[in-house]
Amino acid sequence: MKVQAINPKHQTSVNKCVQWMEKYEKANDMRNMAEDNTECDYLEDDKEWRKWNRQCERAYDKYLDYTYDLPKRELDKVEKAFQL
């Protein structure tokens, strides 16, 4: 997905936000699939679910790191692209 920054000097941070949000969404889909297929009583006991949960947390943390560099209007544009 390509999101054009309003101010060109923020394009790199916008690209990184988009990249990490895409990674988060992929990991979240895999985590949901692992949750649906688990035979464990508790999700935390499922190794596959824990793996994808860590990936989700890492990707979202990286996304947040890049959002700190962006002004509100740029962040709104990224969030609109992902319907957040």
C-alpha cells in the first residue's frame, strides 16, 4: 500500500508506518488463525499463538515509534488508509 505524505519531508516516516502496520496486520491474521486452530485450554499455552502474538506486539511497537515523528495530519492520513 502506498500513502503519499502531505509534506515530502515526512514521506520516509509515513512509509515506515505503513510498512509496520502491514506487518502487524499479517501477524494479526496469523495469530487469529492460530487462535481458531488451537487445542489448548489457554491461548498462552499454544506455541504458535505466542509466536504470532510477539510478532504483533513488535510490529505495533515499531509502528508507534514512527508515529512519534509524524505531525497529526500525516498520522491521520496513515490511519485513514488502514481504517484505524
